[in-house]
Amino acid sequence: MEVIARAFALAALLALPLQAGAAGQGEAADAPPAEALHFESVFDGYAPYVHQPVAPWRQSNDRVGEIGGWRTYAREAAQPEEKGAQGSTGHGAAHGHDHGAAQ
């Protein structure tokens, strides 16, 4: 008898989600259609890697010396970032030099 009671209770518990799903069917059918979703890919505007020629190391070292050496880079790093600066690293045209890149 106890086994039958447990089986009946289990069957009733398993039937509850089915009953709840059936009750919500009418409400979903009466609701207005949802707005169309808009998808924007993160790859829109993606720029692939472009190889940049590398200057000879002696020329690059001479250029760093002309700029003022490592002290100039340290001074730039110690300065607070300007509002509206390009990127979070502060690299870009605002530096006033090209890091020895060939142009």
C-alpha cells in the first residue's frame, strides 16, 4: 500500500510541470508579437593585421636617442592622461613622435 501511495505522489509531482506549461499556452498566444531583434556582429569594422616594415635596430636606437632616450618615455608615462586621449594606453599621435617606425 505504501509503495502505491508513493508511486501516486511521484506521478502527481511529475505531472505538475506539464499542467503549468499547458496553462501558460493560452496567455502566450494572446500576447502581441515581440519586436524584431537587431543583431550587430562584433566583427563589423574588423581590420585585419597589416604587416608594417621594421626599421634596422641601429636606426631605431639612434632615433630613440634623438627623442631623448628612455627618460623621455618614463616622463610621458608619469604624466596624467589627457581627457579624450586615444585609447587607454595613451599611444597615438598625441605623443609627438613615431617610436622609430618607418614611414
